[in-house]
Amino acid sequence: MNKPILLIIIGAALWGTIGWFVKYLYTFGFTPMEVVTLRVWSSAIILITYMLILSPNTFRLRHYGDIKYFIGTGVCSIIFFNYCMFTAIELSTIPIATALLYTGPAFVAIISFFLFKEPFTRIKLVALFMTLIGACLVVGLLPGNIKNLDLVSILFGLGSGLGYALYSIFSKFSLEKYSSIQVSTFTFIVAGVTLLPFFPYQEKFSLLFNASALFYAVGLGLFPTALAYILYTYGLQYTEASKASILSTIEPVVATLIGIFIFMEPFTYLQALGMGCIIGAVLIVQLYGRKKQVYKQKCNSIL
């Protein structure tokens, strides 16, 4: 397995751990959007510190106009998809909202076809179908449950998928000028500044003086956010956006395993089948990519 694809999978697996941190932060009285703010700002502080220590000369925009890329990744993606997802959870259920979030790869494939001229191959279609079916099975979204959904929750759920997809799209543009660490850092700075007016400091800031709450807030910013986005964005720099998005669907598999072994949530055969579909799609994309690369090398050697 080549390095960029491995980094994308590791980054997505770290995203899958977010529920572990979030579930404990809720016990301290934080609301979903307050947790989003904690996630964004703790990650921004970690990334800023990292850049100032290791590469302070890169901690700047090349052109002020480039801020538009990070408004795209920070506001249109990070904040927008979190808002839509939490609203979908409020209106329906977490499993349904999660399944709708993973319409993201389909949005990436469609947008990438028009923006980046990435080919819409049969392999991608098969992998997309497998990931969507797999995500639905993992979170328990079955045909018999569809009649219980209302249009508003579906629209918010699809909005979360679109917002999730936009990170891959906007990152492709920003990676032409900036490194993966710069993209991640500027993304969370913009998202953090945008969220500043919406956090109830007088009521909730004192909660962070609790060592456990601070641990989960910092951990949320470090593992499933800062580190995950650095790895994913670096891998994305050398991988097609649509392929990276398909690979990232390993996230619900990790999230499901955490639910089973840490929170003792039930595990069914349908979830096992769904996990198999997602892992199978990852393997198909990887094996097809390796086969295509070997074929090109053989052609070049012949020429």
C-alpha cells in the first residue's frame, strides 16, 4: 500500500475516534455546537504551536486573496457540515444522520468530474455504491426505516454530506500553493474565528478548568482533528479527491468498533456486512490503483 493512501486511511480512522471524545464532553454539559467550537479551537492552537516551532516562516498567507480557499475549507466545509449533521441528529437519529453524511464520496466524485476532469470510471462507481450501501448497513439505515424520515432531516443530512465533500474539493485548490500542514492550520484558524461569537464563555469556559474536561477537549483537537486532517490532507495532495473520499469511509468502521468495544453497543450481522462492504471498496480502489500503476510502468519500459 503506497504512503499517501495509507495516510488517508489512518487520518480517516482517527476521525472515527471523535465519538469517544464527544460523548464524554457531553457529560460535562457542552452542547453539540459548543463541542464543535472546542474541537476547532483546540486543534487550531495545536497546529499554530506546531508551525511556530517547526516552520515559523511558513506561517503566513502568500496572498491575502488566498483566504478564500480557507473560508471554503473552514466555513463551507468544517462548520457547515457539523451544523447540518448536528441538526440532522436532532431531527432524526445519529445512525440516520451518519449514513446521510456518507453521501459525501458521491458528491466528491460528481464535483471532481466537472472541476478536475477526474474520470468517472466503473471502478469508482462500484466503490461508491459499496461504500454507500456499507455505511447504511453499519449505522442501521434500512429500506424499512425510510418511511419514518421527514424531508427536512433528509435535506440537512444531505447538506452534511455536501459540506463533508467540500473539504476535499477546496483542499485541492489550496494544495497548489500551500503544504498540508498550512492548509489544516489556516482552515481551523478561519473556522475558529468564525465560531468565536457563538460560544457562551461566561457560562461554559469555567468547565475547562476541570482536568478531565480539558483532557477530552485537547484530545478532541489533537487526534481526530489536527493529526487526522494533517494526514488526510497530505495524502490528498498525491491522490485523486474522489478516491481519497472513498478511502475515508473507513471512518464509520472505526466508529462502530469503538461503540462495540468501549461503549458496549450492540453489533449485528448487518453491521458486519456493512463493514465488509466499506473495507472491500477500500481494497478495490487500492488494488485497482496499484494495477494501473504497474501497467503504466510496463508501458513506459517498453517505450
